[in-house]
Amino acid sequence: MSDKFFLDTNILVYAFIENGEKCQKVKRLLDESPESFAISTQVLNEFYNALSKHKVEHKQIVSAVNEITTFCEVNSVTLQTVTKAYIIKERYGFSYWDCLILSAALENGCNQIFSEDMHDGQIIEGTLKIVNIFKNI
């Protein structure tokens, strides 16, 4: 079975609005990884919001979203996702929004989630590893 990676919003934002080392690290990850990537509709919504705050025009954001959906499986947040997020929040103490992302990653059978702002190396529910690809930057 090959790995399946979930991408947190911040990972995608760096790929589209920054020109520095973090941007290059994300682009290498996306270009060189033979594994499959997943995101949720929450990630797409947060991505749109983040790029809007950086004054990126609507058409450019839509174009970026279309590009993302060519290489990421997009899964809808469901009542099951929300219910699992409550359990994760109680068990691990992350923010509700991070728990919703973790829940979606678990629901979609991901082995790892790439995120900058969760606990690097922590294992969630015995199967999902949080990885901060920027920890050495």
C-alpha cells in the first residue's frame, strides 16, 4: 500500500504566495512525491480565505484551486467528520479547526498530514503522523 498524504492549508498557501525557502520545500514535496495527496473542502475554503487576505485576485485564487484539485483528492466535510473532530479535540486538545482537518485526514485513510502548526511527530489515533516539513528551516 502506498502512502497517502493530507495537506494542511498552510502547506498549500506557501506554494502559492511565498517565494522563499518554504515555498521551494513545498514545491519539491509536490513535484517529487509519488504518493497521493488529499485535502478537504475545509482546506479549499481556508486556502481561498488566506489568499484573499494576501490581496490575491479572485480569478487567480480560482485558478490556483483548479490547479490544486488536479493533484489532490478533495473530500467533503460530513457530519461523520465533525463528530470525529469532537473526539479528537477531547483526546488531543488541538483547536477545533485543526481537529476537523485531522478527522478528514483519518477518514480518508491518510498515513501522514503535512502541517506547519501542529505537533511534529505526534501520532493521531495510532495511524496518522503529523509532519512539519519546515522543522529544519
